[in-house]
Amino acid sequence: MAEKAEPSYTELVYDVLRSAKQPLTFVEIFDAVNQRRAITTKNPKATIRNALSQGKQLVSLGDGRYGYLPHLVEGSLLRIPLTEKKPANHPLVFPDEVRHALWPSFLESQKRTNRRPARLSLPNGTEVELTLQGVGQHRGEWGSPMPEGLRKYLVSNYANAGDSVLIRVIDGEAGRGEIRYESRRKRNAAAVEQRNREVADAAYQFLRTRQSINVPIWDLVIALLARGVYHSDVAPDPLETILRADPRFVSMGMLGWVLAEQMTPEVAELVERRRGIEPFRYGAPLENVPPASPAQAMTGYREEASPMPSRRAMERSMADIGAILSQQEFASIDEANAFLQNLLSTGGVPHRAAQTPLDQAQDLMYDAWESPNPRERVRLAKQALQISPDCADAYVLLAEETTRSPKEAAALYEKAIAAGERALGKEAFAEDVGHFWGILATRPYMRARLGLAQALWAMGRRKEAISHLWDMLRLNPNDNQGVRYVLLGWLLEVGDQAEAGKLLDRYEEDYSATWLYARTLRTFRQEGSTARARALLAEAKEMNPYVPDYLLGRKRLPSRLPATIGSGDESEAIDCAVGQMIAWRTTPGALDWLAEAARSERRHGH
């Protein structure tokens, strides 16, 4: 019988912090690990620091100490807003902090992930179970189906939209706690507002200590939970709600946050790029969930009402900034940045005056995108076309929100493209190739091209659809819209090995799970189970080990893509599997090869 292998240093660090009753300093952790197993590497301290950095539940408290997240979340009081008229009949949707408090291992590697149900006690003594699943009515969220005991409790309290349920974490490791209802009428607004300020202040201080200008919301949530920010008798609003209401914070898109004081023109451009890609990476509905309209199904996402300006409406601010900067002369970028910072601190950027009918029509479209009322959006789009028939975005909105078939949508997108071509003029297509999307005036045209491609694909006109996307990448090789992810899935689905290879090579620095698993599949199609194919599969699984379970059907895909997607985690695996499921399943032997690789790993103890 083979001897049992010694635990790794990472496992020992976990064991040390898990067994500790309080956070420990680095020296205390190092000594405790060394007592369990002598640290014989060339650089022992670097070995332990690396182990600490690898553990998603091993959290720095910012004061030289480290703690074990399941212990640190204990005592936290968290709020889940109820947003539906009859909330007892709907799933619970978890804010980020609730998910990480009840499932601290959410971001962990597969062998350390524990998705056990959370068991919570109601005030009447009834115990209810919450499970972690993909739920939500828009982009998709993590949450739980409404358990029967909680449903009855909410019905008995006449729960309605605007009320909340509050959760107190008792045992983070076991997922135990208490849950109770809070009526909006009994909400202590002043106390909650004070707690919101405290949470916002803690978030601000944390972001100021980070070197990165883009901090994922899950990193911020974990830091605040670990540092005891939620240890209180008053539950604050969800962190995302707090951040969006506080002018000190700016959403970077793709679930990242930055301080407003760090915004420069370069950062603003990055924000726009990320928000352009965001819908395709974080918001695509699956085929079995009907979207709001056929056009939304074709574009792969739906817009949702939000107190924050939409990605498209944000272009108004960029246009305003461009207009005022064009009237200035600066000696350096620093001088331009200082000018903008002064504007922002003294009332903001003034709105530019519309100079042409097209400018007036485009302003109406910005108003339309900011409106939560679908009828008002459509009315404004039609009004915009009366002012200027060259307003491509008006046709785009009508295609997205008024059509009943891909054919109807395609007709409107074709009108949008013609309008965009008239507005831009022939010179743009000769002189600005490679810079489309970076030039604001080209964006309506690019939106229309993508919409038409999606409509053509849905109509079965696949060669035409693919041709449109290739041409879009010619016009905008930076791919702010995430076109390459759509195109890669289509090329794999139609079996065009050469073109898929060309696309993979063009963006060879893309190390997302989507890119690595696509490269693996393409190689398997060409060579079978060769050493190179197996090496690529190993590389892909090292980047994200969860994808095969979804491709093989061992795990069920949620009805929506998760709201939070992190590199290498299970949410990214869902995103990848959705885009490549058809290609893998229609490749002879691919799933059997994937399954055999998994069995081989288990036999060898990997």
C-alpha cells in the first residue's frame, strides 16, 4: 500500500488558520506550519506567502494579520432586499456579501469548494435551507429558490416589495445562521443610512490602499466581511447599492470598481472598453429562457433598468467631455487631467449644445436609453427619426424592442447601417479603419452591424453573419464590443477550423477559459488525442478546472449566466460552456475524450 503523501504547504496554512481561534500574524503562521512540517524550500518565507496568496479563504486583514474567512464572517448582519410585489412567490436573490458570507468557499478551487445548503433559523424556530443556484430575472444572479418555511413566514407577515430579510451568520463553516423579516415601515432609515456611510467609508479606505485601479466587487466584499464591517445590529443596504449611490465610486464595468478621484481620460477609456464587452461576457441569456424580445435573444443580452446611466447613455458624458476638451489647448496630459478634475469637483462637465439635427436626434436617444419605460423609449426613437433619418441608434432601439422575428429585426438593422453610413460619410471607412468604436460617432453604426449579424445568424444565414463579424474586427481590432467571443463560438459551431485558428491566433494573448478550451477543441478535431491536444487540455483545466463538468452535463447550467464571473472560477466555466456546448457535443469523440481525461485524473489522484 502506497504511503500517504505529506500535506502541501498550502494545505498546512489552511489547517493553521482554520484551527486558530483568532487571526494570526505571518510569523505565527510560518512557525505553526514549520512545526507541522519543516519548510525546506529554497525560500521558505516566499513559500508561505505564496500559499497565503493562493487561498481564497485566507484573507489579509490589512494590519499584518491573516484570518480564515468562514470564521471572520461570523456575527455579520446582512440584508436581502425584497423587490417583487409578492416576494414569497419568487426566489431570493443574494447580494454579493450574502453569497460570500453563507458560502465563503465560493471562489475556491474545486477540491475546497463547499456548496452545502445554508441552514437558517426563523424567529418561530423553524429551520429553512437556502441553496446556491443561478436565479434572477435580468442578467442572472446567484440566489436560492424560496424555501417553503420562509415562504409561509413571509406570507404571514404580508411581505411586499420594499421589505427585506435580514441574515445573521452564526457559523460560517457550517453555513448556519438566523433569518428574519423586516418591514419597510419598521426600517430605521437614519440608522441604515449611517451604516451605509460606514460601509462606504470602509470601502473607500480599502480601495485607497490597493495598487490596482480596478478592484472586483468580490475582493471588496471579502475584505469588508473579513474586517468586521458587517458586525453590527443594523444591516446596511447591499454593497453595490451603496457604491452606486456614493459619488466617490465609479463602476468599471465587468464587476470592477475604482475611486472617482482616480478617473483620468485613460481610465475613462478603459471603463468604456470594459462596459462594451460586459454584456457579452456577463449577460447572455441561455436558449431555454425567453428574453424580452427576439432581438434581445439575438444580441445575447438584455438591458435592465438601473439608477446608474446605461452603457450607451454614458456616451453622452463622453461626448460632452470631448466637446469641451476640443475648445481647450493643453501643454500636457497632466494639464488636461487637472482641468477635468477641476470640472468634476466644481459641478461637473457642462452639456454640449446640439449643433445639427443628428446631434439633436442622438440626444433624444440618450434620453431614451435612460428611460425605464419601454413605450417612452420607442416614442423617443421615432421622434429622433423625424428629426434626423440618419440616426442609426433610433433604428437599433426599434429593432431591439419592437420586432417579433429575426427577419423584422434584420430589416431595421439594415436601415440603421444605411443611416450610419450616411452619417459617417465615405471618408470614415477609408481613413478611420482600425479606430472604429474609439470614435464616438462610429458606435451607432457598429451596434447596428452586430445586431444585423445576430439577426442573420438566427435566420440561418450564417456565412453572412460571420462575414459581418470579421469585418467588424477589421474596423475595430481592439474589439471593445466583445465580437470575437461571438465569432469564435460561431466558427466552432459551423466547423470552420481554418478561420477559428486564424481568430485564436489573432488574439493569442487572450487567456480566458473560452479561448483555451476553444484552442483545445480545435486541436482535438485536427489531431485527436495527441500529446499536444492533451497538453492544451491540461493548460485549459489549470486555468479553469470546472468547465468539463458543465460540458459533460455533470453539473446543470443555470438559467442565466452568473452576475459575477471571475477568472478561473466556476462562474467563468458556466460562461465558457454556454458558448461552446454545441461545438463540443457535435465533435465526434470530444466528450468521451474529456470524460476519459477526468477519469484518468481521478485514478492518478489529481
